Amino acid sequence: MKDLATNEASNTLKDYGITASKIYYQLSPAELHRLSLQKGMGEETSLGALVVNTGEFTGRSPMDRFIVRDALTENKVSWGNINVAFESEKFDALYDKVVNYLDGKELYVRDCFACALKDYQYGIKVVNEYPWSNLFAYNMFIRPTEKELEDFQTDWTVINAPGFLANPEVDGTRQHNFSILNFSRKIVLIGGSGYTGEIKKGIFSALNFELPVTRNTLPMHCSANIGEDGDTAIFFGLSGTGKTTLSADAQRKLIGDDEHGWTEKNQIFNFEGGCYAKVMNLSAESEPEIYDAIKKGALLENVVIKNGEVDFEDTSITQNTRVSYPIEYIENAKHPSVGKNPKNIFFLTADAFGVLPPLSKLTPGQAAYHFMSGYTAKVAGTEAGVIEPQPSFSACFGAPFMPLHPAEYAQMLNDKIKDSGVNVWLVNTGWIGGAYGIGTRIKLQYTRAMINAVLNGDIDPAYSYEKYHIHSVFGVVQPRKCPGVPDSVLSPRSTWDNDQAYYSAAFKLANAFRENFKKFESNASDEIRRGGPQRFVF
């Protein structure tokens, strides 16, 4: 165990205002696991993984995420309900309170990297109040070698104090928890929440600002895998659309499951060194790669454990049960987590209206439009008050983490699609034959067959009338045939028994797209604006 004495600790964190703490630096997963158990902060499962409860917050708190508004960010950040401004003076005062709170405590410090491509790496220092939070940092960020630690340079610092509660009236926060990015000081300041996802998403948000501005690199909230011939595939999708499941393929190597960059040299690289997967209803049969990764060194959050066994179906704490683990725990992970220029991009959406084609090909303008829209649907029971399907839009398939205007990311994507000749596909993993409650969800085997057909070249991406049908409402082209999929499934209208009902639902969704896109129109090019559905009155 690397237990630094007080004088050494002063050398480690004195520049942050922390001089009297006992520092545990660069502890191994086994040591962090042991300390968490010793302090009564967790339990061990029969599989050897550590289980912790993150407390009051079992998910991110988007309304309590702020960005410091200063000369650097004033004219670059897209300010609003997602990117909420925070005063520099308020940040400085709150920062001093947090470090005073931490000073004198036992702290867990880790130096690590973000970005698997060496030329794009950022040095990250993570300061944690709890040992299991530091285990999360070990799992999720890229682990440096001893040689790399010798001359390690910190580009960003995460200060994580779950036990510190802000005073909103004095500190300028909305409530007692907060996650604040300061781009001038290169600090992510987190307090009042033990949810570890705030740590990784804080750095993700920082990179989403810096990479486009300083490196002409497109940051993406997506998963990625690569075939034996080096063909990279990217999967965008919001929660519940199948992003993690569909990118996990025994025949292809996993580059990463959540956050990537696409460089001007047409390389794809993972931001992370691990995976942070949902485990609700997890089983060895449904998702064997994730299930097999739950072992010594993995960190389970907010699951129910009974006699050492995890009940993955018990969501009494939260539906957002999670596990973090190093990417090496996935047997077919690629090392390093880097791929070539993508050949195919998949936008995944769970359309609960049952009107989008299960598979369709997008033009560059359509791709940018759907990227900016980031559509999926909420179904009954997912949120209080939701009793029928409702459209849900999250720009760039990750709006809460995008400091710049969505049009900037979309234009970068549009340019890269054109320059590289990548094919972009819209995949509906939701319903056919009717809306949620009437129709049926598309079988996973059909979705996999469609994706495999694209990846294997069994579907010609070049449009022809014989091979494709143009959707009359959304303007996308849908293949007429696909190996392993009934022809009728490929046409959503043919799965309904009432044409009028189908088109009414399709017009309703099309108008929802247009209404959502109004806020982007002044920043989007003509080509992108034309990528959406035509206007319909319903």
C-alpha cells in the first residue's frame, strides 16, 4: 500500500490547498476494495465484486451541473437549461470550502489518463473522499505505467467530496449537491453526491469542449467495435436503445462502450479505460460479456445483495443499477482502444410509436439532422405521469454533456461523413405493428441480423429503386430485403393493420421532430435543415 506521510502529502496536493491530509496514492484495486470493507462502506459478493450504495443520489443530477462562465467560456458555451452558468467568484469561494472540508481527512488520489490515443491523452488527477470512488476512477480511466507516472503531467483535476453539502443561499448552487466545471482552472468540483457517474461525465464534458476547440476532434457519446479487417462501427443511442448490447459482438473487438473521439486523421479512440454498464435484469444468458466481468475488482452500485448473491431483478433502490470494471475484463476488448476510420455508423432509437423503419439509410444531411435531434421515446411506466408513448430528444445523443452548441458537433459529423464516405444507418429497436401497448417490440435477433448484414456487406449502401423504398413521411430509404429478417418487418407500415392509423402516428412523430428542431434552425445549415421529415398538419 502506498501510504504517503503528511510531508509527502503536502507535496502531492499542496497546490490545491490541501496540506494536512493523509494521502493514499495510486492504491491497487485490492487495497481499495479492502479499505472499503474495513470502513463498512460496502459488501463483497460471492463473485468477489464490491457492492456499494451511493446514498441519496443513484444517478446524475443534470439540474445541478454547472459551468463557470468566464472569458474562456463566455462566447463558446451554449448557455441555457443544460449548460447552466456559475460565477467565477462563487466557484472560488466554494472550492475553498470544499478543500478546507477535505483537508485533514484520509484522501485517495489517483493519476490516470483520458483518451487511448497517445497524441490526444489528457492527464487526470482524481482526489476522492471515499476509497470506493477511487476504485471507480481506477476502473474507468486509463491506467498509466510506472514509467508514465514518473513524469506525469496533470491537465484536469477532479475533486470529489460526496460528504460535503453546499448551502445554496450562500454558495450559488441549486441545492446541496453540485458538479461544476471550471475550464480556466481545469477543475471538476463535485460535492454532495456519491454517484460515481458524475466523475466520468465531468471529464467527458470537459473533453467535449476541449477536443473540438483545440484539436479539431469530434467527441461522441457512443460505443464502437472493430472487425477482423479493421472496419470500425460506431453505435449512438440513448438509454434503452441497445447501444451496449448491440456493440458487444463475439465476432468483433470492443473499442469502448460509451465515449469516443474521431480525429481529423480519421482515427477513433476510446476516452476511457473501462466500462460502466447497467445491470438491471442482467443474466449470463442475456449479456454474458457484462455478467462475466462482475468479479474481483469490479464495483457494483446500488444493487440488492442477499447472502452474497446479487438480485439483479430487484430495483428497490434504483433502476439505474450499475457496474464498473476495467475494459480488460471484456474478453474481446481491443488493445489499445483505437480504431480506424469508421465504415458504418448506427443511430439507435427505440421508437415507441412504431412508425420508424427497423433499418434505413441516411444521407449526410439526414444524419446530421437525426444526430442533432437524438430521438428515442419514453413509454408508460418509465417516468411518473407517462401513460402513453412520448417523444424524447437529447441533442447529439448526449445533450447533458455537450458544452458547445449541438450544431457545431453536427457540422463536424456532417463534414467527416462526407470526407470519409462512411455509411450512416438509422436503426429502430422499438416497436412495429402499432405503438407501445398495441404492437410488439422488434426481436433482438432481427436487429442483430440487420446490423450484421450491414457490417458483412450483405446490404448494398448505394441507393436503387430495386433495393430500397423511400419512406413517404421521413424521407429515409429502407431496404426491401435483409438476410434473416422477414420482408414485412422491414416496412413498418405493412406491419400495421390500419394505414390511416399508421400515417396519423407517423405525422404526429414527424411534427414532434420539427417542433424540437426549431431551437436549432438558426444555427443549422440548409442541408441539415432539409434532412428532417416534411411538414405535416395533424
